[in-house]
Amino acid sequence: MSEQICLRCDWTGEAGGDTCPECGTVLYRIASPEPEVRPAVPKPPPAPPPTEDVFVPVVDRSAPAPRGSRRRGWIVGIAVAAVAATAIATIHPGGSGRSVAPLAPLQGLRGSLVYAARDPAGWVLWSWDLATGTASEGPHVQHPIELVSAAEANPGWIGITSVDGRRRTASVVHSLTPNGNVNTIARANLITWSAGGADLTSLRYGPPTSGCRRHVEIRSWVVSFGTSETRFEGGMCGLPLTIARDGSFAYVVSVHGASTSIRIVSSGYTQRFMDDHQLFGLSTRGDFLVTPVPRPGEVADTPPPGLQLFHRPPLNDPVSFGSKGQPLLPLKFLTWSWDASEAYLVATYDDVRGIYRVTIAPGVGLRKPDLIEQTDATSAEATATVDGEVFLLLDGQLWLEQGDRVAPVDLPEGAPPPVGPMLWVAPGGATSGLG
């Protein structure tokens, strides 16, 4: 048997009774494992089936694999902490949830990193204060695939897009505490948020009715009130795959057979905006990252054209990324920089797969992408700070790009690893950037 422990004043030893000799609180005894038996490492909760991403359905989000002895050590620490937390909850019912031991603050960073994790109860948000190093548990939510700042709706609010099969739900979290309210705004097939989260756009579609046409309803929602108005309702040719928005308009990508088109949504109607292109990313400045799609019967280029940039309307001739004969082949869009002057994505260039950064500034000619980190990771997430740093999550390992350096980042001891989307939040919950 182990020594007795007081959960109030941290006294340990053998008191010869059931109360602490220092403060009089009831003592607890935690059984020690047998010396020759290695503690079993609990398996992480099973990840749900992969779902399509907003732009390119390539990367699935799986729970990270164990990382060896260091991971085993803090998992055992979490198990012990869980026993202590249960005892404390027994003494002090209605506690405010877990807050783990702080880590030394990351130099030069501010704000908070909000991320999705898993526990036995399901999906849960965690918040890591980068200035103090303290991480704390937030509310449980439905399976999140996107986190956005909703500070323009109300300071401190976080917008969530959750997924259940092919249905998506837009919700707002009012506070990052275990009992924080999570209010549903809209349910639809596709969801897109404005920068700052003051409003969002939803799209619902029905089965095909005749030929390529199906009934589509597109609505705009005011997040702070939960009210909406119809932007378009009627027939549309093709299956809607993606909805996105810049600072003024919403755009729908639809596919019919081998044909793909981007349509702009106006009040009461939609019209073709760009044919034979798949939307990969759209900033609120109106800059389009696209990949050309061969027309039916057209012989595909070898090599394919790769990622292209069209600046805000009126559309210019596209800017390509890569070098002659070696285009940048995108796999997944990750995030915009705070001011939308750069984009980060998983891509392959010159036979090197990794995280790349591309610049969006006006100009012509080929642009060579910057390789941030070479990786074969099968799951990837990213979020950018106002000061230019970028957090990367690659197969469950958190990395930080700061200046010219990319390095792994350790979470505070006891904080669960991220397994889903992340969001950097400015101090005081200020609105996010233009991307």
C-alpha cells in the first residue's frame, strides 16, 4: 500500500488515522502498482469515420498514435490526476472542471490556442493560454470539423461547424468553461462563416428532381440573434460540394458528371462564375485558390496545371505556383495568414510532400512555394496568429512555425492531445483576421 495523501494541503505519510494531522481533512490512499507490472496504457477513444473537408476531402482526422515512453508517462499522470479529481469533486461538488498544471509560457506568444480533443464522453474543447501556460477544459460539443472566431457576434464567442454524416450544424460557444452554453444556429448540408463570425451562410439540397436539377435553399444567418433570411431557393444543376464566401458574396461549387462549376449567389438567383475549376480556398479579400478540372472528353494535361490564384474580381489571368514542368499539387487547404496575404496547405512539389506557404500578393509569373515542413502525415490542421506564427497539428503532434524555425511543441502536462480543428484566439477574444 502507498502512503496516505491529503488532497487539500498535499501532506503525505502515515497518520495512524483517517484525517490529516495538518488540516484535519479526510485522507486518501492510492494503491501502488506491483513493481514488476508495467501500467497499461489506455487506448485513445476511437476516432469517428473520416469526413469530407470544406474544400478538398483528402485528409481524415484520426486519433494520434501513442508516442512512446514520454507519452506513457503523462498518460499515467492523467490517470492519477483523474483519481484525485474524483475525490475533490466528492468533497466539493459542482467543480468547474479540469485545469492542468501550467507549462512555461512560449516565448513571444500571446492569446490562446483552442482545440478539439476526445475523452470518454465524446468531443470536448480545450483552451491553452499561451501567456500563462495554463490549459483548461471547456464544453463538450458535437464532432467539430471547423472552429472560427465569432467575436464580431460577441467577444469571446467561438463558432463551430460540426458534422454528422452529410449533415452539418453551426453552433456558437459562449464561454470556454465546462458548462459553457453551446447554442445551435443552423443545420444544413453545407455551412460557411463570415470572418469574425457575425453571420454565416447555410445550404440545403434535396434529391435530383429532373435531369441534373435539384432543389436548393441558401440562407444567411445573423449569429447573435439566430435569425435568417433566404438568399436563394430554387433549382440548381449539379450536386453542391462546397460553399464559401469572401467579404461580399457566397459561392457554391457544384458538380454534374465530370463537369465542375463555381456559382456566385445573389439575391434570389445564382449564376455561373467560373467553369471547370474546383475551389480550394477563398479569402475574404476575394482571392481564389483553385485547381483546373478537365472538361468532359478533354485530355488532361501532363503534368496537371496544379494550384492557381485568381485575384478578386474582375478576374485576372491565373497565377500558377511551382516551376516549369513542376506544378504545386495541392492536397488540403489549411489556413490563411491573419491578413490573408499568405495561405498554408498540404501539397506536393518537385516530388516532396509537405506543408507549403504561398503568397497571395498581386503579380504575374510563376511563384515558387515555400516548404515549411516536409511530412507524410495523414492528418493535418493549422491556425495562424496575428504576429505571424502558425501552429501545425500533424498526426497528433503539435508544431510551431515561428520566424524561420519549425519545432515541436509540448502541451501542459495533463492536457489531452488535439485530434481535430484548432483556432488561435487573440487576447480578449478580438476578431480573427481577414482569412
